[in-house]
Amino acid sequence: MKNGKVTNVMFAGIGGQGIIRASDMLTEAAFRMGCDVKKSELHGMSQRGGSVSSDVRFGEKVASPMIPAGEADYMIAVSADQIEVCAAFLNENTVIIRDEDIPEEYRASRMMNIAMLGVLNRYLAFPEGLWIDLIRENFSGTVAEENITAFRRAFEAK
Amino acid sequence: MAENKLILSGDEAVAHAAFDCAVRTGVGYPGTPSTEILETLSAIGGNAEWAPNEKVALEVGAGTALAGARSIVTMKHVGVNVAADPLFTLTYTGVTGGMILVSADDPGMASSQNEQDNRNYAKFAQMPMLEPSDSQEAYDFTIRAYEISEKFHQPVLLRMTTRVCHSRGIVNRWKAAEQPAVPAFTPNVKERVMVPANAKPAHVRLVQKMNDLAVWNDGSEGLNRIGGAAEAELGIITSGVAYYHSLEAAPEAKVLKLGMTWPLPAKLIKDFAATVKKVVVVEEGTRFLEENIRLLGVDVMPKAEIFEFGELSVSRVKKLLANDSEPEAAAAPGRPPALCPGCPHRKTFELLRDLNCIVAGDIGCYTLGVLPPFNAMHYSLCMGASIGMALGMRRAFDEETSRRVVSVIGDSTFMHSGITGIVEMVYNRPATGHLVFILDNSTTAMTGFQEHAATGRNMKLEDAPRIVLEDLCKSLGVDNVDVIDPVTENEKYAELVKTRLASNDVSVIIVRRPCILEMKKLAKKGGAK
């Protein structure tokens, strides 16, 4: 991702699904990989169960914090009904990560967001240790360990 | 200074800069997308507090700056309307210590009742304005704003938008934290007491300062810059996040990015325009730059009307530059927000729906009472308006209809601007009386659970003096003040409402049950009681 091309990852779901947390973690991961990174999100009323989306863009140099129409490289669809809402940002090559891409035990669980980051990392190939550090910084105790397991299982699932 | 890189939102970046500038007073009222500035300032050890409303916040911030120390006052765009009265004369008096007013605008109305463009306040109130375009500039410009404020003794408007406030990016925190200055009292009545004899020369001084600022802006370093292509036919003049959209939308264009957008740097703009064949202004909202640049005698292509609405994006900037005024496809509707399952407000809206009430509502989570399955809100305007509006309706409708009119306001909104509505209700009581519901969930829930003067906690969740809503209403002379739990006393609640609506009394029912999410927050932070 240091060849000038910006990588665009869109997260979509509804309030309470950990969209903001997961996109913050990806932002931090890209930063620690030495990339320029920008993240944009809309929240506010979303706290009340409304749609939440977050754009993470990283590469050598990022300008706009918002993914331009049709330029999402990846979409993390934590809530499948949000794919249609975000359709304008997708193209025929966009990799859409859905609940069927993660191990069954994590579907509809509170760890869905982290499991989906595990799937995303099959493509990004950031070092596993970086993610484990980030999970431990974001969660504590057994919750952190459970999320690390979720991340690893989802990463290795295919 | 050691390099210190962080990932920060625009709001967090402003807070870090305010901390590094040793701000004595951080004060504001919560409002998306401004809220995180003071929350962050408090969390990193700075001085921050929530005021009951934006007018009081601005007055407190002004006081600190008049006394000679630094202040930052934060609010969302509509909050500046509330604070406008002191603001418009504070620009006459000027300040001694540096003062920043942050206006967080919401083009596109992600969570607001209008999309007013507060850049117009800079011109109207006559104050310098800086517009950061990302988190690094949010940090840098906050520091620059104090420098300008103290050089010209004027409050500075730091105008942000949702996409700058809530976007995250890399920030180099370069400034070593300062020690706060301790001011001594120096009377200066001619410049500080705005009676007409003093205000007339103050107005003249203000205009002179703005003239000086315009000249200074022309020679300022690090605020305005020219980017994009070195040579081009198309010249774009822009500010804020629209700058980054422009760079992506038109890599072939030469771009003048303005960081200080009032007063404008006239020479810089004219010189830039002379190097290109066509000048287009790329801006969200009103034609603030377009019109004021045209007044400088520069020929600017007018943007199509559709770009006065909503946010810009890379795609929309391409369309704007192509002078394409064709209507745009409506964005796919997302899932709308709703009152949480288990929200105590639900009981009130079920009741108001079943009793066929005419509901003047207010600003907060409970505005969602307008949505199905309740459909129990008929009017909503601005903070505190539920009471005054309803009183006016009871003067207009016939008696039977008037008896159905109620006001619904939350606890934080009541503290913000509901109290004077109760004064009006008691002083100018309608013939049919009136009924006000204060939905007291003990937090400012919609903006993310901020404390206020009636919760008994301060921003750091420490115990604080608590304004008791029922005592306050009783002291104002309200005929009946009842406190009820809408869940455990639901049957009694319905009977009480029917009795109050049938009478000619002026009544307040305080519907008290804590927000379920606030309880979780307090439990997490170990502050639950």
C-alpha cells in the first residue's frame, strides 16, 4: 500500500455493533504500519440504533477523509442490510466481508466486528502481533483473549 | 521539541492544542459534533465544564478572557444563536487573554435541526475566523487562533464542520505545554463598559481592527496556501474539508486553500485569480466565499443551487466544477434511529398518543417520539421552544383543542432554556392552563450522556451541587408539580395526566427515570449510585 494507491475500507452497520471501535482499530493499525491514514464517520443520532458508517483510507498520502463514490476496496458489512445503503461506494471488485465469511460461532455475537477484521487481514496481511496489541489496548482481561481468538479463527477460517 | 504523533479526531486535536496553550477555562454546552472537545480537554487534565447553555458559556469564557487569561468556548452551530447576544458586543469590547469560540457546523444535518452556515457570523459579529480542514490543522489553528486573538485583542471564531470534528487523522503535537498566565485586575472602563458613549468609539476601533486583520491575513504565514497543479487554467478557491475533496476531484487544478476565511486576504485572492483563466469557489453551504470574493472584484463562477444543500464529497465537487445542476439521486435511506427498547420516554409517548394530545416537543432523544409507533410529536423548533410554542397555541386554538396541547422537554434542555418558559406560563397563564412534561432521565442523552446542573455530577463525574427540578418549578409558582416514575407508576401516571389536562391549572409533571445507557456508563466508571 505504499505505491501511491490509497486503500479504502468502508464499515457499515447499525449503532451498538462496534463499527466505530473496529474502524478506529484499523486506523491505528494503518498508522503503526507507517501509512498516512484518515478516518471519517457519521454518528450522533446513530447511538439510537440508526445506520452507522465509517470510512478508513490509508496509503502514502490521503486527501479526502471520505471514500469517493465507487472506490471502496473493502466493505465490512457488520449488518447485511447496510450493503444496499452503501451501494454507491462499491464497485465490481469491492471485497464485501459479510457474516457468512466468519466462523459460525461469531455471527451475531458481540465479537463480530473483530472477527471481520480478522477476515480483512487475510487481504491486508498486517502482522498478527500488531492486531493482538490493538485488541489488548481496546479490551481487557478475558474479553481481550476472546477477541484475539475470534480474530485468529476468522483469519484462518478459509 | 520531541515529535509526538497521535491519531486524533478534529475535536480531540482542538482539545490537545487548548491544553498545550494552558487554557484557563474550557466551557460550552454539549452538541454534536462539538461535544468531544471539552470531554477530551477534561480527560487529558485540562479545565473544562458544562454550562447550562451557550449564552452562559460564552459569558464565562468572555469573563476569563476579559480578566486576561485564555478561554475556549465550544458549541454546535445552533448554539451560537443562543450565544449571539453577548458575542455581538464582546467584539466591541475585545479581550485581553486569548479567546476562541468553536462553532461546529453540521452541513447535511447528520444530527441537527438546520444546516445554518456560521461563517456568516464572522462577518456579522466582526471577528476573525479560522477554518481547519483536518485534525492537524485543528491542532495548529487552535494555537494560531490564540496568537491572533492576543495580537488583535479579539475573540476568534474557529469554524469546524462535522467532517472535520469527527474525522481522525495523524497529528503532530508539536507545542510544549505552557504554564497558565495569572492576570492582575486592571480597570479599563472606556473599553469594557458598553454604554453608548463608550460603544460608539469601540465600534470604530472594531472596524479598524478588522481592516488591520485583513492586511495581516494577506501577509500571514501558514494559514493560507496554494496547492494542486503548479500551472492550470482552472483555479479553485476553497477552505475546510472541501479542500481535500477538491484535490482529489480536480488534480489538474490550481488550488488556493484559505485557512483564515475572515477577513479575507484580498491581495492573495486577486493575485491567485490573475494566474488562472477561470475561478471556481468550492464551499459547502451558503455562498460565503463566492459572494465576498466577488465583492473584491474577482470574477467567480457561481455554483449551482443544489450545492447549497448538504455536504460536499469528491463526487459532488466534480459535479460542481462541471457546473452540472442536474438533480442528484437521493442517497439510499439508512436505518432511522429510534428510542431504545426499555427507554423510559416510551411510556410518555404511548400515553400522549393514546390521549390524542397535541405535542410541542423539544430537542433531545425524545424528539424521536415523532416516529412510529408513537407519532406523538407535532412541533419541534429549537432548544427550549416546547413551552413557549405550546403557550402560544393555547391562545389560538378553541378551548377543546387547547386542552389537548402539552409541552415535552428533557431535563438538560429544561436547564438550558426551559426555565424562562415556565416563568411565561406562570406570568401569562392561558385560560385553559397548561401542562409541561419534564422527561428527566438524569443526563444529556442524545449527545452522549453529558452531565448538567440537575444531575448532581460534574464533567469528571464527581459529586456536584444539584438543582432540584421540582423545587425550582414550585418556587416559580406552578400550581401543581408532580414527580412520577413512568414505569413503576404507569397507571397512576395516566390518571394524573387526564386530571391535569381537564383543569385550568398550570402544571408540571417531572417524569423521572434514569436513562438505561447512562446507568451503564456510570456503572462502568464506578460512579453509579
